[in-house]
Amino acid sequence: MTKDNIFSIPQKKVEDFSFDKKVVAVFPDMIKRSVPGYENVIIMSGLFAERFARPDSNVYDLGCSLGATTLAMRSRISAPGVKIIAVDNSPDMIESCREILASDNGMAPVELLLDDIRNIDFQNNSLTALNFTLQFLPPGDREPLLKRIYDSMPPGAALILSEKITFSEKRNSELFMDIYHSWKAHNGYSEMEIRQKRTALENVLIPDTIPQHTARLEKIGFKRCELWFQCFNFMSMAAFK
Ligand SMILES: C[S@@+](CC[C@H](N)C(=O)[O-])C[C@H]1O[C@@H](n2cnc3c(N)ncnc32)[C@H](O)[C@@H]1O
């Protein structure tokens, strides 16, 4: 696994974060050391897929990056006729993801799309995973996307939504951000790396609170929204139609 040291050199002006070739080269190490519980969320996505992927339906992995969620789901799906549709708008991610998928011998077919998740015509959707991706959409685009996902689902289908979050209580936001940064330092990131990455993400990743997520999902029509994972300022919830 190539070590992430992208922000280890002082930058005069820190550019906005993007999922380019540099990031793709270190992505597995970066996400493992930057998202507490990432590996659990991925494994559990596979367990959700095992349960919710219905025969002859589509399962979506939106913002698939290098295909970690797709591979976890593929390894657990046993229902016949299931297709996984994995989407990312970063050409570099999709190129590497294609190579990774080619060396996997899972049964379910995977359609890999280089596209914006806002352009996808969702169909026959028994399960959608949005693992750490919704947070990168402009806030106003989040509800319309979730509504289209909801509309493409039969009753009983599920959404997995994993996100970095913030808190309505300012003191809690500061506290959990601080503990989170201690965890990153524990994982080998220097103070400068943590600071520069934070600046790079500032205009790009806009987190919501858990009540904002829940209220939006319920407004759209999802019946049961359950938080099943949280660690500091990261969470995953499942919502059911
Ligand atoms: C943090 S990564 C997601 C990690 C991935 N789901 C996993 O589990 O390993 C966010 C991904 O979303 C993609 N992305 C961000 N905005 C997108 C959009 N509007 N359409 C498609 N992909 C998008 C990025 O290119 C990036 O690969």
C-alpha cells in the first residue's frame, strides 16, 4: 500500500482537494488512516448487500473510488441476476478501479460508469451504497439525488449512507474534530499534514449533522432510518423504503 504523504510538504497555497492521479496512488492508505471505522463500514456494506440485493435487481455503489464497497458487496451477494452499478466521476479512480475489478473473480457482474452520480437513471434499485460521497455534493443537490434513488426503489429496499458529520452544538463539533485529529496524528500524520488536508477539504467536503440527514431521508419518504455506526465525526446509517 503506497503511503499517503501528499500534504507532507508545505504548500504556499493549498489547492482544493480533488480525486486526481496523486490521490488515487495513495487512496487505500489515505482513507484507512483518515476515516475511523472505514474498514468496518466496507465489510458491513457487504453484509447489507447479502441481505438486501434482490434477485434480478441492481445494486448501486455511488462514488465507488477504487471499488472497495463494490468488492465487499460482490463477495456476499448470492441472489441470482444481480448487477452492481459502480459510479465515479474521477477518470483516474475509474481507470484504477477497472484494473482492480479485473483481478477479482466475484460472480455478480459489475458495470463501471465514469459519470456524475447526479446523472444516473436509477432503475430497479434494491440497494444503494453512498459511502463517504454525498458529502462532496453541493448541499442543494443532496435531496434531489436521494429522492431519485428513493423513487427507483421497491418497498423494502435499503440505502446505506456513510458520511463525515458535524454537530449542531459547536462545542461538540470542536471536541470531536480535535479528537479526530489526535487519531490522525496517532496514525502517523504530522500536524502540518492534518492542517493542510483540512484546508484542502474546507470548500469541497461540507458535512451535515445526523438530524439533518435523518430529517432529509424521512422527508423523502424513507420509513426507518437507523444509525448503525458512529465514531467521532463519522457515521453510517441505513434507511429503508
Ligand atoms: C471518499 S471517496 C468514496 C470512497 C468509496 N465509496 C469507498 O468506499 O472506498 C469519494 C468518491 O466520490 C467521488 N465523487 C465525488 N463527487 C462525485 C459525483 N458528483 N459523482 C460521482 N462521483 C463523485 C470521488 O471521485 C471519490 O472517488
